[in-house]
Amino acid sequence: MTSDPRDIDKKYNIFSETVPSFNIKRTAFSVSDDILVKGLQATAGSRILDGYYPVFDATVVSRMNAAGCSVIGKTNMSEFGMSAFSAAGVDTPKNPFDPERSCGGSCGGAACASAVLDGHIALGTSAGGSISVPAALCGVFGLTPTHGRVSRYGQIDSVSSMGPIGLFAMGSELLKKFLPVISGKDEKDLVTATQPELKIGKRKLRSVAVPKNVTDGVSDAVRKAFNDSLDVLKGMSIDIEYVDMSNLRYAMPAHYILSVTEAATNLAKYCGMRCGRQDGDLSLPFNDYFVSFRTKYLGREAKLRTAMGTYMTLGDNRRTFYLRALGVRQLVLNGYKDVLRTHDAVLTPTMPFIALKFTEIEKMNSMDSYMASRFTVPSVFCGLPSLSAPCGYSDGMPMGIQFVSDHWNEDVLLSAAELCERSFKIKVPEVSP
Amino acid sequence: MKIGLEIHVQLPTRSKMFCSCPATGASGPNEHICPGCMGMPGTRPSLNKEAVVIGIKLARLLNCTVPDVAWFSRKIYFYPDLCRHYQITQYETPIGNAGEYYLDKKRIGITRAHLEEDPGSMKKSGDGALIDYNRSVMPLVEIVTDPDISSPAEAREFLKALLNDIRHVVDLPDDGERSIRVDCNISMAGSERCEVKNVTGLKNVERALTFEAVRQTKVIKSGGKISRETRHYDEERKVTTAARKKAFEGDYAYIGEPDLGAINVKKIADTITTKESPLNMAIRLQKEYGIDEKIAKQIVNTSVSMAALFEHLARKISAKNALMWITGPISSGWKTLESQINEKRDGITDIVIQYEKDEINRTECSMRLKAFIFGEDPENMKKNSADLDALIKKAIDENPSVISDYKKSDKAANRIIGIVMKESGGSYSSSDVVEATKRILNGMI
């Protein structure tokens, strides 16, 4: 490491918290603020958790430490990972290619860290594309493993049935090195119990499926970069087939329902009694106390999702929304499985546009903001692994291409990452502290 | 009047349900807690298999259907002692579904039995309240009955019988009664029901229900209406008081618990051999060995290990003879035998087999059994017995009319028994005298 990351941090707003000192001989890594490091404040981007100093390390942190790495800080993210633009969090990270623009989110700080710090590996979490989205907008590789591949013990949940911990890095080599480190069964997270062993061989990418009409509604620059990438892949004698995956369009509303219902339960615990802020008005009867405290300290999106999630599980709504969304998840997954039986991966752009300026984000409504992650949500929704790789630049801003493979087939994604690194010209942002 | 109960049984596991904190032995409040019991962000539940095993055993006891695959759900409500503000419980796939229980002849339907965690406990203190999380995440089975119970006294009877049965299946500690908490639902014909929450102890269940029955009847008689509500039982004043309007199931906003996934219950269930409840054992003995229902229950109620001894003997010799030895010398020596049954079982078996093979006669066999049970010298006993026989024969000779009287009613034997007891000055036990007198008289008629 050539310069102190804390100087770089000042320019990009990467970290919410850094360690006082670290061993520069060890590989530096960071974790998004919702992954616990013993003794470092963890807020998951929310004011309601101010002052939560966890008493234990997340399993991924212990495993990285055991592999000889050193954590240097917690990276900024949107509140409980609830926005694709890292704009609603405690502190907003700036894009490494243009500080006027957003990193995307929710793990914007993590993507930025991996772009601007030499040899840095950043851990982040995804509940709907929070790894792929900022990776694409910051021009780095973002790997989202299969749900259940990596222990989530020590991860502050917003959504529970999806949203694995994954990796950001400037090159494929670091992903290949650290995916095995953070993967594997963990008795503290039962969801990891059924995973088959992670095998990283020389499995080549041979055929990919592209959903028909996938570039409808994306920016001209993204369409051109995507089509150019397809030509490059064809040139590497990879079969490309356009397939009908119209079921994917149901993923967005169903994902929204499951993520808000799960968030409503996961956020219920925050009430200023056991962790985080402790300054509620204790003279109130407890129901009034809960309402006043949560109204005061949860952000707008967190409150909206709590209300929506509760509404969608009450009484008959439970059947209308929640149970139906579970069925839709199976439908979307079946669509993927059909295609992945004959193809190694499904290929789409990662984002429909390049990183937005902060002034543009302010004008976005929440529907547009949510639909921006329409390429990244469906795979995470089904627990499938994905990779976003940089594939081109427009006005100096990076764009990404996303590969989705079948459950547990991360090895295909790692070879796709190598392929992209060889085939596409990848730029490293210029950093002047 | 309709009464339905929700019975919370704390399970005797070594550690808690979703973490490895010890389940017992805390010397003070908040001693056995970890970040998981406190609902700290970043923790997630792991599953104590022992709790699932006990759940399956209880479900079988209640003749419930046990699902092949089960999952857990989150039940959401805000209360200070609930660490995550959702309780991990079972909603769609309870560990036991649609069972039944028989209180003598009366059938009480079991709606369901599900596994869930306990919240912490809260204690009022001055203006505020103190919360102890030792109990947080402790495993429970909640047994929900159909509204088949028709009186407070029957509710108590049912609980008593049920607890007795539960103790035979799982090793509940003897003071387990206090760790049983019951929510009592009671309604009068055509009226809404009220739920009295968290009543501990059988006596209190009966009292709370009786109070409610009287209160509700009074309200209805005076033209009032019972509204659906949760009530609290005040043990000191022995009254119930309104707590809050009862929430409906739909208000709990249940969703699946994604952190625990689907549990392969069948795989666990296949490895469990369940201890039988005494009631089920009596029914089975009756069917399998063709013995009288009353006698089967009598043996089982005397001692489950006596019933087990019967079953052991009935596999070696005829069931009829096994029953004869069990109700005869074994039963009369049971007080002595019970504590040494494991060491003496084979010896007893050998003796009765000799009779079965005609190697010894009935008297000899009876005597040997007695000698063996009491650890006495059979020769000495034989002599004593011969002396006793002589005394009895002498008494019969002196009262010959006894024989014809005995033919009409076996009560006539009492005359001889009285004489012998008096003459021997109590040197023989009454059961020996009774047995010998009847044997001799039977031989004479």
C-alpha cells in the first residue's frame, strides 16, 4: 500500500469508520458497514444504530483475519442497504471516476474502496444488486456468491432470504483468491449447511443466453457497450443465444414484497433498548415509546419499507401479497433453471445507465430509482450467483456487464471474470489525494 | 361452557433453542445470555436438535401427525421482553398437527403442538421495569387443545393427566409444574371468548377458569356482552382483570423464518423411539396380550416397570401365566422388588419358566418367587410355609363347614384367615396367609 487510505477517504467518503492502525504487510480489506467487526461501530448506514459496538466478529471477518488479512475500515452504504444509490446513508461516497457522481449502492463505499486502493479487497452485501450495481458504476469486478455459500453470521440484516456477502476487486485474481477464504459451512449460519464444496477449476465459459429485448429502455451508451461486448465474446468463440425470459419481469414486484416484509421484521428490533442509540423518552408507555423512537431515528425509506412490509403480511394481505410473492420466486427461478440447463450463464447489462450525478439523483422518484436495479434484482431474488465486470466507458464513466450462473457455479463466474479482464480494456481511476 | 387451553411446556434441553447458552442453573438475572439471546443485530439462530426431538416425542404422545418437513415463522409483536420483537415459532407446519387425547373416555382434541422460543421475563420495579433475558430463547412446546373441555375441574384433571403422561415421555423436572404456563380460553354458549394469559400451576388454572365462568355468566345475565379480550390472573387476589383487547392471528404478520430453512423432521423422527405413555401402554397390553382392560390399567398405574416386567414374562411364557405371577407373588412383593427389578428380572424369569416346563408345581413356584424377591433361603421359607399350611389345615379341620360355604362365596375364607392370623400371633404376613388359605381351600373344593 503506497498511501494511507485515510487520506484517500477524505476525498471519496469511503469509510464510516477506520481502524486506528493496521499492519501494512498484510492484505488490506474492508467490509461494508453492515458486516460486524468486533469493537468497530456498526450502523448499517442508519442513525438508529449509532453507538452499536458489536462484541463479536462476523464469520467472514474471522476468516479473512485467519487468512492473513487486515481489516482497515467499514465502508459507507445506504441505510440498511435500501437504496441503489448510496445517497440515503450516513455519509455518501463519491464516484472514483467523477466525484460529482454517485457510486451506486447500496455498497457504494466498498466499490469505491476497491477502485481507488491498490490491491484492496472489499466485502459487501447484496439484497437486490447492492454488489453488482456499484461495481458496474465504479468500474470494478463485483462477485455475488450463491445464497448460502458464504456465512452471514455477523451481517446486519435488512433482508434475510436473499442477500449474500460478496466481493469487490479491481481484478479477477483477487476474487479467485478470496472467494474460497470467505466461503464454506458455518454452524452459526444454518443456511450454509447444504452447500456443495466450492471447486475452482478451469471450467470455461462456452455458451451464454441473452434475454430478448434486454436493452429496451437502457441508455444508448449502455446499449452500444453491451452489444460491443457481445461481439467480443463471439470473437472468443462463445455461443450467444437470445432466449425468451419474459418471466423475469415478475421478479421486481415480488422481490419488493419479500424484501419489505422481511425488512419489517428485521428492523423491528431497533427501539433504543438493547443496542444503538439509547436516548428514547422512557417516561412514555412502551407502545408510544417504540413509535416515537422509531419515528425519530429510522430514515424515510426504512420507515416506508417497514410500513409496506407490515401491511403486506397483515390479515388477508398475507395471502394476496406475501404468499403469492413466494410463489413468484419459484416461477422466476424455474425460468432461470430452464435456460441454465443449456447455457453457462445469462448475460445482461448490469445497469441501464452510467453513474448519475448527485443532482440527477435528487430528481429521481422512488419507482425510477427502484427500477434501475431491474437487471440485478432477479438473480439475487432467486439466490443465484452473479458477476458484474467492467466492459466499457462512456464520457469516462464505466459500464458493466453481468453474468448469472446456476446455484453453486461460482467457478463459471470466476472464469468469466478472467475472460473479461483479458478481453476488455479496463481503466483504473486516477487518484490524487 | 367451552374451554380450550394453550399449554406452554418448557423443554428440558441442556442448552437454549437457538444458541448454546445453558438452559438452567443461572445464579442471577442475565447470567446465561449471549448476543443471540439479546437479539443483537448480526446474530442468527442455529437450531438445537434436542428441542426438535422432544417436540416429536410430545407430538406422538398426543397422537398428532408429525410433518416430514417443517419450518419456523416469525410472529411479530412489540413487547420489551421480546428481544427481536418477533418470536420464532411455527405457524404453517407445527411439529404436531390434529391429535387427540383421552381423559378416561372423554376425547379432547389437540389442535396442534408447535415449537417456539420463550421471551425474556419482565419484572416491575419502581416506576420502571427490569428485564431478565435468561429465559429468552428457551425452548417451549405449545400444546393447543380444541375447545372440548367442559368445566374448570375437568381442565385441571386434564392437565394433571397430561403432565403425568408428559413426564413419562420426557424427563421434566419434578418442579416442572411451575414451568408449565397455561393460557385459558373460556366462553359461554353463544358468546365471545376471553383468554386468561400465563396462568401457572394446576390449582390456579382451575381457579382462574372458575372465576371467569362466574364473571362471564354474571355479565350475560345482567344483559351485558362479553368482548373478546386478553385477561390477566392475579394469584394474590384470585381474580382476573382485563389486560388488552385480544389480537387476532392475522395481526401478527407471520412470515417464514429464512435463517433456519426447512428442517428435515422425518430424518430426525426416524431415529427416535418414543417412550410410551402409561395410558397408551395399558391400551396396547390389553390388545396384544388379551388381558382385561381394568387389570391392564391397574398394573400400569401401580408401576410402569411392573407392566414392563409383565411384558417381558409374557414373551417367555404364556400371557395367562405371566399375569397370574404378576398379580400374585410379584404384586405382593412389589414394594421390595421395585428398586431391584433390574438385577432380579432374569432370576424371576428363570423360576416361572421352570413352572411353564412342568419342572415345579405351582406352590413350589410361588414359594421360590417369594424367597427370591425377599432374598430369603427357599428351604427355610418352605418350612415356614409348610408350618403355615399345617396351621390352616388344622383350622379347616376344626371348621369343616367352611368348605361348603367357600363353594358359595370365597368370603368364607376370611373365617379361616382370621383364626390363623390370631393363632400364629402375626408371624406370617397377611398376604401370605390369604394366599395360602385360598390355595388350600381351592384344592379342597
